[in-house]
Amino acid sequence: MPTPGNPTGKSDLPGVDIFVSTADPEKEPPLVTANTILSILAADYPVEKLACYVSDDGGALLTFEAMAEAASFANLWVPFCRKHGIEPRNPDSYFSLKKDPYKNKVLSDFVKDRRRVKREYDEFKVRINGLPDSIRRRSDAYHAREELKAMKEQRQKRDDEPLEIIKIKKATWMADGTHWPGTWLTTDSEHSKGDHAGIIQVMLKPPSDEPLNGTSEDSRVDLNDVDIRLPMLVYVSREKRPGYDHNKKAGAMNALVRASAIMSNGAFILNLDCDHYIYNSQAMREGMCFMMDRGGDRLCYVQFPQRFEGIDPSDRYANRNTVFFDGNMRALDGLQGPVYVGTGCLFRRVALYGFDPPRSKERSSGFCCFGRKRKNHSAIASAEENRALRMGDSDDEEMNLSLAPKMFGNSNQLIDSIPVAEFQGRPLADHPSVKNGRPPGALTIPRDLLDASTVAEAISVISCWYEDKTEWGQRVGWIYGSVTEDVVTGYRMHNRGWKSVYCVTKRDAFRGTAPINLTDRLHQVLRWATGSVEIFFSRNNAILASSRMKILQRIAYLNVGIYPFTSIFLIVYCFLPALSLFSGQFIVQTLDVTFLVYLLLITITLCGLAVLEVKWSGIELEEWWRNEQFWLIGGTSAHLAAVFQGLLKVVAGVEISFTLTSKSGGDDDEDEFADLYIVKWTSLMIPPIVIMMVNLIAIAVGLSRTIYSVIPQWSRLLGGVFFSFWVLVHLYPFAKGLMGRRGRTPTIVFVWSGLIAIIISLLWVAINPPQGSNQIGGSFQFP
């Protein structure tokens, strides 16, 4: 609405660039990505201030054409959402709602519009799911045509000579009859996942600055008085060539940062995984409230909690992570801010560029720009961290960009966009107490048009050589060198003095999917834990943090790097009860009053802390217990493997590689939780199986010894059995996962279980053989 400070009535909100990352259409179905894109395009944010960038790191034509289909369907879906206030704005989730869709809908034509849009969406799904076959048939047809054409040309050149067999590369063809510049179905040089050209395609052009209302001429939905403009949508696949380290997801995100700076230059960046969609259409507005508030210019990012769909009702493997997202992250919000967890995060662009927060001289005795040492600097702060650019210590001081080409590369357009993004990201100076603000109405002017030269410049900055001899991945953008680049990137920002905020909205901001399969879940935890071990042995260890990081925040980051090492002690604790039963000796020699009082106090204290955490964070007891169970499952399997992998990388230089977690469903289409019952063998299962078998055999051995002994000592037996039983109770979800469903348990599970049971039994007989024939087992002796 027009105001004295803003007579045009246009939005004064800063621009937001939304990044969606995907890499493999086989493991990340294009329909899932397309639904995420549609939820972004329909978000409740000024259309002209919004831009969506899809990073396809696999360079697949399937993803490209799925995005084109999504852009076409958005012309109907987005105005429909605006007209009727649809929530959520992911069509697949909306049409799958079990509640009454007609509740609180006041427009008389809602029923008619919904039916038509539902029919169009069903056809849209058919087209998306049919794309693989369509692309394959098209490519085969064009390939056959090329072969016939080549044979015809050969026949014309050689009239009577015998024809030679002509081999033509089997290319992947686009709908316009040209070769796809990305990855081909039949991989070839310069057309494989690690070797293809850079691609930028503007699927939806930047919208006009003025609202554009629809008409009733469209027979599908009446769009009178409905703004039909759509945000800009851009498909990006960075260039990849052999011999270059492309740095996985972090490299793809940095390519998006550079391309978006040239094409739209939103002052803020929202990072989403392809399976995390916008559940609350006003989520960006809620996050922007923190950024635009007083002191908001010192916030590097706003992290939203991750919420998941498709989780089994019992949450067998603690996929919801409620203890972490509702407990740990809220607690960190009271310090310097929550850690960055990879998705659902609203960044300040200049914070990603490696700048210090404003007014840092007032708050810290750290370093000045580009390595000028100050007197009270901590001796352990690394020189790397203290070369950070400074945004300025006062409102009048300009940014120091003298070394910009060395930091950001040789793109002048990219460098010129930096101060623009910094200015547009400032809070609104509508109060005298607001420091480093911008005047009202400064962002109401239309942005520059997108021309061919701008797109060409964007393509140049996503080339594989652009980052050579720059600070990208070292100090600028997402940080390289770890499989958990998200945690490291957030740590670097906090280490420069930035703060972050945890934004828990009444209606979930974003929702996504999580692996409910045991093997996939263990591999996911393995990747996280391995990244933590890498952090511990790197310069990103919180022990080496600068003086700008608060002490409690430093301890929190230190815990991130240390927690996998607790698996070593956890393994010992899991075997101690069994050893007690095998040896016939209790964990302590005598159960005196002092020990019992000490044990009681420790138990009451731990239980009291757990109750306080649950009460404060609002976590249900069942969720807390599931977290405790999977903490032991993950600690004895994935965390232990991560420690060994991390040590191998540090000592022997063995690189660690991970595959994407599949986001597709199971084989049973009628069961929503079919993946839960699929058992896929992995070596990570061996340690928990060994722990279960050892404790079960120990209980049997202890019970047998007590029953057949002359003077049964039931107190020792009960003590040992209780602790072994406590270990087995924690491993119950793991054991249940191994059983599968309807006899689908892999044979290798039974083979390993039998071998472990036999080996443990023989070892016990060898260590403590029976004496005399009156004992159990007769006079058997181990050979």
C-alpha cells in the first residue's frame, strides 16, 4: 500500500534467491524436485523479488525437461494457490491431505477450480514419470535417423564399392532436435557426469515490476483479479572436466552463488534440498523479520528446523531428530546461534562472501581486514581466519574490495554486485536506533533486465577453472574439504563474529523426507559422523577458534567434532555386562552402601536432567527414548566406522566418498512405509550384531552357571543380567529392523549371527574349560 515514505506502494523487501540442489534423477526423483520448485514459485513473497535456481550437478536431460514441465504447470498452479490461499503449496502434498480440502474456502468456484487443477496435476505427473522413456525413444529415433543419413551419404560417395559399417556416437537428443550438452544416457567423452559443458537455461523470465492480472478467457480456472506473474526460474548445471576437483555439493552451491549474483543478486539466499519443500508460504517473511530487525545486519543466517514426512508412526530409527532440533538447536539459539544443518537456511549473501559483521571493532579485539594484527588477539587464532574482509567499522566506511579479484575471481560483474547486495541486505532505517540501515523505499526501483550478455557472464563464472587461484571454498562461499560442508560453513561465519538465529514457526516452515530404511539411515549417520571426525582433525577444530567466538559456542562446536569418538567408550560399556556374566564377577567387587548411594545419585541426576530437557523443549518421552536407542545403535556402528575412516584419511590420506541417499519408495507401492521393512546388508551391522549375540550368550552362560552351582549367587546374576538386558533393550529397533517382513531377512544375517554365536561359545570354552565330567559339557576340551 502507498505510504508517505513509499508513494508507489511497491514492496521494499530485499530480494531472495532460492537454491535447490539435486545430483542424480535416479535417486532423487524429478517429480519430487518438481513439487519442491512449484512450492517455491507459489511462495507468499513479492514475485519480482524472488528467483529460484535449480542446480543439477548430474547434468541430466531428465531433470532439465522435468523443470520445463514444472515451469509450464506453474502457470496454472501458482495463480490457483494465490486465488484460494492454498496451504501447503506443494501439489503432491496438498492433494494428499487427509483433512477436508473445502473447509474455510469461501469462493464459490473453489470446488470447480480444485477439480480442474487436480486433473491437470495428474496429467503433469504422467508426463514427468513418462519422461525417461520419452527421452530414450526420442534419442533412439534421432540416432537411427543419423545412421540412415550417414549410410545414404556413404552410398552417394561410393557407387559400386562395398559399404563399411558406420559407427555414430549414441547421443541424447533434446526435443528441438539438438544434442544435449550435458550427460548422455550412453556416456561419452565430454558428455558424462564428470565431463560436460556448463548449462544455464532461464525457464521463467524475470517478471514485470507491475502486477499482471489474469482473465476469464482461460477455460480451466477463472483468474480475474489474480496476479499471474511467476518468479524467475533458472536451470544451472556447472561445467565439469577431468582433472578438476569439483568439491561435490559445496562446489555446486558456490557456482549458484556466483551465477545468481550476476543474474538476480538477491541480498539473501535460501538453501533447500530437492526433497524439502516450502510448507509455510510465509516462511521467508518470518525469517526476514529477524534480518530486518535492529541488529539484524549482524545475523549471517536464519536456520529453520527440519520437519519430515513419510516417517513411520513409531519413528523406529529416530528420523525426526526431535531431541536435536527441538532441544539442542533451541539451546544454541541462546548463545551465538544454531549451527547450519544443510537445508532450510536463509543466508545473508555478504556473510557467505567472507566479510566480517558490521561494527566488529566495537565488539571484538580480533584482526582487522587482510591480516593487520591487533594487540589483544588470541595467539591460537589461525592466520587464515583473520584475513577476513571487513564490511566497515562504521556506517560511513566503504567495503574494502582492493583484493576482490584474488578473493572472488576476475568477473567484474560479480565484484560490482557485492556492495549492491550488502546495501540491499541492510535493515530498514525507520528508527534512530537502527545502525547501518537503508532509507525507506530504496528497494522499490525495478531491477535491470536480463540480457544475453548477462547470461553469458553467468555461464563463465560456473566454469570449472573459474575458482583457480581464488578464495572460493577456502574463505568465500561454502567451505571445501569436508563431507559436512554445512557445519564447517556455519562455523567459519560464527568464527568471524557473526550471529545466527533459530526460527521456529507456528506452522512448519519446510518439510522433507528422511530415509526410514535401516541401511540408508546408518549410511546417513556415517556421513555426518565422518564429517565430524574430519572437522576434529582440521583447522576448523573449535579449539583453534578466534576470540570472536563465545566460549559456550566454542564448546558446542567442539562437541560436534568429538561425539564420534564416544563410540569407543560406548563399545566398552556394551561389552562390560557380558564380561561380568562370563567371568562370574560383578562389575564392582562388593555392593557396599557407598557404591549403591553413588549409583543412585548418578541415576537420579541423569534422569532429572533428561526430564528437564524433555519438559523444557516439549519433546515427548517416546521421542526421547527413540533418540536414546538410536544413539546407541549409531554409536556402535556408524560412529565407530567414522572414527576409523577419519583416521585413515588423516594418517594415510585415503579419500572418503559417499553415495546419495535414495529418496524413492520401496517396491511395495501399496505400503507407504515399505522401505522400513527392506533389509540391505552392510558391514555397519556387524558390531551391533556382535554386541547382541555376546550379551545373549552371556545371559545364557550366567544363568546356567548359577543354576548348576553349589551355592547360587543370584544377586550377581541379576546385576549382570539387568545391564545386559538394558543394552539389548536399546538395540531392540536394530534387531527388529534385521527381521524385515514376510521372511525377507537376508541369509547373510543368519550366517553372521550363527558364526558369531559359535565363535563366542568356542572362545568361552577355550578360555574357561569345564573341569571334570560332573560339569556342564562333560570332559570336552578345546583342541
